[in-house]
Amino acid sequence: MYLLVSDIHGHLTPFEKVVNEWSPMEEKLVFLGDAINRGKNSLEVIQLLLKLHKEHPDKVITLRGNHDNEWLKWLSRPELADVCCWNYFDETINS
């Protein structure tokens, strides 16, 4: 059985509620992306995903969403911050 989760967007509390209901003995957790952006806890969401993956490597699958991909593009070309999306990632940067 699979538990599918997506579009957490830096909102840690709802994600923690889902994780607390997850049964790793019975289900695989599949994170479909968009861990970051919009919410104030993007870093903590990523840290929780990494922790879950470390504790249950055969039970946690993580994929990147479009917000995650845009963040990685922005990180690789920060000189474009003024041109593209500095405000877009304010919450992520602040976390």
C-alpha cells in the first residue's frame, strides 16, 4: 500500500500530521514534490523528509516538484535573482 503526499510547500505542521498517521510497516510513503516555498518551514520539511528516508530507506520515495526544481535552478544561477524569482523564494530563503 502507498501513502501519497504532495505540495507541502513549507508547511511543516500539516506534513507532520500526515507522517504521524503513516504506518511504515504497512505503507510506502511517496512524496510527489513541492516540499518548499510559500510556507515558513521549508528547511524543516526537507529535514523531516531526509530523516524519514534515512530511517526507512526502503519505505520512503521522494520526487521533486516544479517548485523544488525552480529552487535548484535559482541556486545554481543566483545572479538571476533580480531578473527571475527572488521574491518567489522569500519564505524558503528565510527558513
